[in-house]
Amino acid sequence: MKIPFMKAQGAGNDFIIVDKNVDFIRKSKKVIKRLCDRRFGVGCDQLILIKKISSYYQVTFYNSDGSLGKNCGNGLRCVYKFLVEVKKVKRIKIPGLIKIMGANIGNPHCVVLVKNLKLIKLNMLGPLLVKNKLFPDQANITFVEVLKKSKVKVLFWERGGGHTLACGSGTCATAFVLNHNDFVSSKIKVVTERSVLKTEIKDKMVFLQGPAELVYQSSINI
């Protein structure tokens, strides 16, 4: 069986992208390992299988040992480029876009780094990104502007919730991917629409500090 593929790389992290015979490949760990083998196959860090289902694309990652992988930010960028340039999926235009990054810290996040947060039309771009074909389960969206190495400003659009004034997991995901890509330091202030949160990264863990208030206590008959 001939399996057409696209070889791609993001920051040196290399991938094989396949969108044909996907069901056959996912059933065989032997085939996955053969494709990923650098001596007897094509060779890659991860195999990415893409399957179009209705109006979205299902994206699945496999590690080179044949095991099921998790979402990879470098891989997702390559998938996006493949879908836009090869499959001709319509591109979403984001003013002042610098970089799009992905993270999963128990729930999926898409971090969109831009030059000027004031140019972002949240009510238009939020719904388009949260339900983008790259995210079959949808993703929480964070638009972020780096003010300096120790300070960023954010806007949030959450899956199932829409525009929110803050998002704790989104703040942590944003701090982590920005630090990982050397945009900010390990300790930063995150300016939300109504508050300022602090994050610190230690040993690949993100610590979050911010206000918490008990508003009132009552009861309700239901």
C-alpha cells in the first residue's frame, strides 16, 4: 500500500503528516513505528494523522515508539500550515499576529501572541478560533501582548463560556508557552481586564497567584 505523506518540522521538531489511509494506519502500531523509523522508514519525532470529519479535522499524534501522543505546539503549527497551504483551508486573519502556540494542562489552550491587543476584535475572532477545525474538542483561546519580559496583557475566549474576564488555566498555559519560547521570563505579571495575576515557572510547573474572594452565602429552593 502506498501512503502519501508530508514531512514537516517546527523548530527542529520533525513530523510526518498523513491524511490518507488514516484508519488503516491507526490500527497498526507496527506501521506507525515503521513510518517513524529513521533507518527503515521516513523518520520523525511524531506521526500526525489528519482525518476530515464533517466540518472539522481530527488531528491525532503518535510517538515514534507507536504509542498515542498528546497535542504538540510545534506539530499543530505544521498542521495549520499543511491545511492552509496544501488543503487550501480558509485562513483566519489575525491583526499583528506573531505566533500561535498550543498547550494542554488538563484542558486544551491556544495562545495567540499579537503585537497590539487593542486591534483584536474578540467577539469576532474568539468564536472563529475556539471552534476551528484544528480543535475537534474546541480550545480555550488566549490573545496576549508582551509588554516587557516580566509583564503581559491578555484577553480570553473560553470554550462553552465565550468572553470571560479571567481564566486561571489559560493564564498558566500562556505563561508556560511564552517562557518556553523565550518571550518572557520565568516570573511574570499577567494583566487581565479587571485584575493582575502573577505566575512563576519552576521545574516545568506553573504556580499562579492572584485574588480570591468569597462573595456571599445563601440558599435556594429548587
